Amino acid sequence: MKRFYSVLVLLLLLGSAYGWLDDDFILGRADWNKLPAPVIFAESLHSYDVRHYRLDIDLAMTNASYTAEERVTIKSNVPSLDTFSLHFAGLVCDSVKRNGVPLNFTTPSGLLAINLDTPLPQGESTLINIFFHRESTAQQIGFFFARPPTVRYAHAMTCGCPRDNHYWFACWDWPNDKAERGCEINLTVPDTFQACANGMLDSVTTVSGGKKKFWWRHPYPICTYLMTFSASRFARWDTIVVCPNGDTVPLIYYMWPEDSAGTRNGYRRVPEMIIYFSDTSRFGPYPFERFGMVPGYYGFPWGGMEHQTQVMIHTSYLSGGGEATICHELSHMWWGDMVTHVGYADVWLNEGFATWAECQYMGYLNGRDYFQNYIRGKARRYFNQHRVRDFPIYNPPWSEIYNYGIVYCKGSWILRMLQFLTGDTVWQTPGIFYQALRAYADSFKYRTVATEDFQRITEQVTGISLDTFFNQWVYDRGYPRFYLNWAKEAHGDSWRVIINLYQRNDTNSCPFFHIPLPVRFNLAGESVIVTLRPQDSVYFDTFMFAREPFSLTPDPDNWILDSTIITSVGVAEMVRAPQIRLIRIKPNPAQGVVCFQFSGNLARPLEIYDRAGRRVAVLIPGNSPAINWQRTDQQGRRLPAGVYFARLADDAKPLQFVLID
């Protein structure tokens, strides 16, 4: 972003810059060295690449109807493009033209299929004019309109996340194809109304019939779900924030007149948030030409929506109390808007990142103790969700792409654990993990990204292999349940502590998570933190201390998404425990109850696997040399006949047994 040192210079330069948004710019013939925004060619995974959207919309503001002309610029990705389709629903297409020549089109379900008059060669661009309108009775999806007495002022707005924007204009409504040269949204409304959209307002012109036209320009790459506009009897106030690197970011807020004073309080921390996130040691420079907010009044079900440069915020936060939501949506300008998931399988790259960023800022704002409670709250939300239904954060079911417990909360903990694994653990002092984030941002700036891209960049920067971590935490489901036994004894003038750590995970989780666990030994007058690094589901270790330990605190700084139960036992029992083995299964074959016998009193779980290697049951011991099993899985269902294997975690080889009917 360019540096501007006064409001006057800012407006002059931006006005000049937006003057370049003509056909030369849209068709790719402009002088790129003069453009006010970086130009990055976004990915394209279909037969054409959208380069630019321009929308001229005339809003009635007395009902839910409007008329529109759209100019969409596309580039061919195939040798000869003679037909292409845009997503299009709930609207009426009146005509389609290319260079003034009418084109044939059809509107199959959910699409606008256009036949070109002459094929478009690969790599060449063309501009298509689409004339369409919206009936006042059309279903309100993506576009919403309300008028008094339902609301105080007539209000039109769009919010089409994740893919309802094709209900208000024709577009490629998936995130994998950003319009690389941005968008223009020009809104005509009665002259008592104001209208806002992505980017900066170039000008306001008078239109016959007592109307005004608001010309909004945004020259940065953008996905359709991040495009938006709103129109109502708005008030507006502006300010500017100076970032740590000297960049200035205009802040433009729209609201209803009676809320103007309240938003001065509700939005008072936005400059601080931008300064915090844009610090060169955190996320780096703010990525767009401005930031702002507009209320989502009618049909808006969320706390906020991260439309690019113009966040839509719930009305309950206009006067205060929305710091967490606002900083969450602001952080999306980096993680979601500048760097966007290529598809909804990778949605956690947006929502997990923003939730983690929200935790970071709320900790900065309120202190370390507040942060610990705050992020533990995210863990509790995930644990509650896990008990009901769990799935990997990667590629969630379509109906669950915005599942708060898994995609948002567990997603935030993925980044929290990566901080720990990479050694970036000093409170509010960004280190190597933040370096990896900035490298990730620089590598995919204004483009789309997949989970493997994030993993690869993090590995390159930190030098740490993360295959096991991503396989278990991102591509699989669940979390570890640790059981920590410990014993102490005097050893000369010192104290010896023996640790036994094992996992007893449920069947909705990996059998064993390869994850370190920090433990704080609370001694007389001091504490010592050590990191346990189990390589199997049963782990033993010994530590020596100069003073007597009186208790243990697992994961005192909340680095690992886990639950831990601590038990203090005698030294003799701890020393004897590693020698216990599974020695006999009877009867074998078994038709009913199966008895597993051990070489001593068992204090760890026994795992049952089927012939395909799937864990089907975990038996919980009662500190006994034998367990009787009813041949049922964790849900109480009777297991079918077949070959099975029983294994203690520290046994090199499982024992085989057979169930018969």
C-alpha cells in the first residue's frame, strides 16, 4: 500500500488511480507500474478465468426489485472458448451482448449459459455485457430488502456467503477464481439514500428522476462471496489510522443516523486492532486500500461477515461489546480475503486462522489470564461438539463448513499447537511461527491456497516436518485423553519422580496422538516445566529435583488441545507397571464373553483391532490382572464373527483371537 501523509493527498491520488479503471485496465492493456494495487494473477480451475466484474445496479428502494447491467471480463483457458456458463439464479436475464452484438444464451437451473459469436483464443480476454433484473417477488437469498414498518428505514443489502452471490448477479460463485482486477459496483438510488460497496467511493453523480449514483471501485483480486453492497438512509463517518510501517488506512463507517454516536464507542478500538495485526512482526502491512463496516440489518444471521474492505456487523455490536467479533472479521482481511481458501474443504484456513487471531488480540487487550480462559473456552466448545458429532477440520460436510466447535475453535487450536511445536512460545512476542505466517501470506498474496500449501510453507520456514501433526490433527478427527500417573521418592538429598503417561482416546479419535505435553512440577518454593515427548501410547520417564515436588500441572499454558487426568501412585507400582503383559485370551475361539489375562495388575487400556487394522474397542482396566469383555464396540454394538487382535500399547506384538457366532 502506498504511503499518504494527508487526507487531501490521499483523496487526490486515489481519485487519479481510479480513473484508470477503464477498458484498458479491465482487458489488461494498462500500464501496471501506475496501478495503485498489486496485480497478481489468481488461479483458475475451469475453462475461463474471470478478470473483472462491473455492476451498475438501479435500486428501487420501494420494493425488492432492481435492474442491472453487468460487464464481466473473462480470459479463455482453453484453445477455443465458444461457450461458457456463469452461476445465476432467482434473476431474469434480459439480454447478453459482446461488443454490441447480441449473443444467444440459456438459463438452465442455476446457470447462465452464453454462446460467443466468435470463439475466444486461449489467453485472450473479452468483455461481456449482461442485462438482467430482479423481480420484487423473488426469494430473498444473497440479496435482502426490507422497508418500514419491518425496519425503520428501507434497506437493501447483499450477503451471499458461502455461495449465494449468484442470486444477485451472474458470477463464478466458487472461491477458486478470483477476479484478478477486482470489481466496480455502481449503485443508483433515490437521492435521499446512500449506498456503499467494496473499495473506495470514486464519486457521486446526479441522475435524472431525483436519483444519485454512487461509484465504488476496488482494484484488488476478489472472490464473489466477498463482494457486497448496502443501501439505506445511512450516516457516515471517516477517520484514518497510521500503521507501524507508516502506511495510512482510511476507515469508512456507514450506519443509521441514530447510531452514529454509539459507533464512536463501538468502533473505538479498530485503529488499535489494525496497528496490532499489521505490525511487521505479526501479519505485516494491511492488504487493502481501506477498512470499514456497515450494519447487517435484515436477514443477517451472524455476528459479522468479512466482505473485502467492508465488514458487515450485527446491529447488537454498534455501540460496544463487539471487540472479539470485530477483530475476528478484521483479521480476515489477511486470512480469508488477501489469502483465500481455494475451496470449502480448506475453510479452516479462513475461520480457524481468524479465531486464533481473535484469541491473540483479546489476550493482548485484556492480559494473559484472560487469554488463558478465553482459549480454554474455545477448547470447551470443541469438546462439547466432539461429544455430539466430530469430523476432521479438513473437508467438512457441506452442511458443516461453518461448524463453530470444529472449524473455528479446533481450527484456532491447530495454530496454537503449531506455535508450541515451532517454539514460538514467548507471550505476546511473535517469533518463528509468525515468520512462517508472513511467508505464507507473501507466497499466496491475493491468491487462493490449500491446506498443503500452508503446511509446506510452515515446514520450509521452521525446518520441522509436520506430516504426522497434519495427518492426525487436520485430516483426522478427535483429540488425546492423557492419563498421567506419577510417584516420588527421596533419593539422597534430592527427589526422584517417575512418570507414566498414556492415552485412552475414544473411538472418534486417533488411537495415539504424537504430540508433546508440557508438565509443570510444583516444588517447594518454585516450579519447573518439562516437556514429555511420548512416542507410543504408554510412556515412562524419570526426573530428578533438588526439592520435593508436591503436585503436577499438565499443560499449564494451554498449548495442547487435550484432557488430562492425574493420579499419584506408589513408586513400587510405577516401577512394576512396565513389566505387565497380555499373556492369555480365553476362550479362543470365543462365542460370548472373552477374558483377557495379564501378568500383573493392569493400569492401562487394552485396544482391540479388527483384521483391517481398525480399532473397534478400548477396554478400560480396573487395576486387575484380568478383564472380561462382552465382545461389543464402544457404542455397545455386538461385533461380528471374525479374526481380531488385542494389544497393550507397550507390547511389540498383538495377540490374535477369533470370535464366532
